[in-house]
Amino acid sequence: MPDENPILIYWRSEVEAFTKNLLSLKEQINEPAIHDLRVAIKKLRSCFKMYAGVIKKGHGKEFPADIDSLFAILGKHRNIEMSKTLLTSLAGKNATFLTPVLVYLQLLQDQAAAYGRSSIQKFEMTEFEALTTHMETELESLSNEEILSRAIEIVDCSLKNVEDDLKHFRERSHLVRKKLKDTFYQSKMLHSKNILTKPQLKTLDTILNCLGNVQDYEVLISNLKIFRKTILTKTMKEYAMLKRIEARARKKQDGLLAQAYSSTEELIIQYKENDLKHEPPETEFA
């Protein structure tokens, strides 16, 4: 029955989280709801990818484009908020010269909020409802054994792709993050030790945190460069001070990339050596 299907259970739970935070944002733009709504969208995307892989056929439905658009515009707002936080932390005691930069970032964030508010107000849930009904119909005929077996194949394939990406880790770190985030959510979705063990999930969570911070520093560096080159001149002391902050951010980023690389390498080795994945899949879901 559809109600017993772990993919649908996960999907409905995240649709509920999405709806709750969307309603909160319709009342007022706030950082916690932006964060939680974007996390719900990430989980829904991963769930949809799992569903598409499990049914193994042309599913005739795509992930709603309006959701991707909403995710992107709210991401701009969230990225600027992170840039403000990181900038303050990197500046140290001598932070008074940052006031013009913070004003600049706030103006950008205000504009992002205006576009985000418009997207939020226009968003309709009808696409979600139609997609949920379609997924229920498609998944109804599959047993838990089939779902778990195909889910393991999907995770296997994803981790093999990540292993290839290790050869070009710096250039592909953002892509690796997306693949590993899917693997993380999909493993949690099925609540099964046959996907990833608890230590592996812990390692994976550490990798994702590192790579998320790498991306935050990349956005900060980009914002500082634009401000420095657009507003300042090379003879100004603020120009040199911002360059030093960019260098500190790059150093932090390099350390996080090194940590993420070694942890990802460790995860791949652990997964390969995990004999549990060669056992027949369990059929019960927690």
C-alpha cells in the first residue's frame, strides 16, 4: 500500500515542512524559515531522484520548476546573510572599516528579499499535490524488497561517481557536495543499515558541513572582490584590508577542502569494505 512506502512517507513529511515554512515566509521574511524551507526542498529533490530511479521508467513528471526558482532566489538571500556573518568573524578586532561593505551587502540582501517575497506570494501548491498523486500511483506496485534493492544500486552508482570526482576534487567540490547530499538524504529516507552505517552517515555529515562552508567562503570572496573593484581604488587602505580578508577566507577554504577530501576518501574506502552491502537486503523499514 502507498501509505507503507518509505519514499512516500519521506516525501509527505518534507512537503509538510515545506508548506509550514512557506506560510511563515508569506507572513514575514525570516532567516530560520528560509533555511528550513531550502532544506525541505533539498530533501524533496533527493526523494524525487530516488523515486525516479526506483521506478526505472519514464515517469512523465518533472520536479516543479517553480520550486527550483524559489530555492535559487532564497539562496541569494541566505548567501548574503552568511557573507555578513563570515566577514565579521574574519575581520577580528579592527572591524570598523567594514561598515560600508556591510551596508553594501545589506542593500543586496534587501533586493534579494524583495524578489524572494514576490516568488513566495505567487507560489501555488497544486503542482506538489499532482506530483504526490502521480508518485503514489507509480510506486504502488513495488514491494519493499524491490525498493531497497534498487535504492542500494542508486547509492552504489552515486558513490562510484564521487570516487571519480576525487581526482579533480577542488574543481568538482560543489558537484560532489550535491551528490553526497542526495546520498545522505536517501540513506536516511530508507532507515536501513544496508544503505550506509551510522559511522558512515556521521562521516558524510562532516563532509557536507565542510563543503557547505567552502561554498560560503567562495560567495564571500566573490562579494568582496566585486565591492573592492567596483567601489574602491588600489591606493585606499580599505582595498588592501579587504584583500587580506579575502586571503584569510581562501586559507580557511583550503583547510576545509583538505578535510573534506580526506573524509570523502575515507568514506569511499569504508563503503567498499562494508560487507553488509553484499548481504540480501532487509525488507523491514523502521
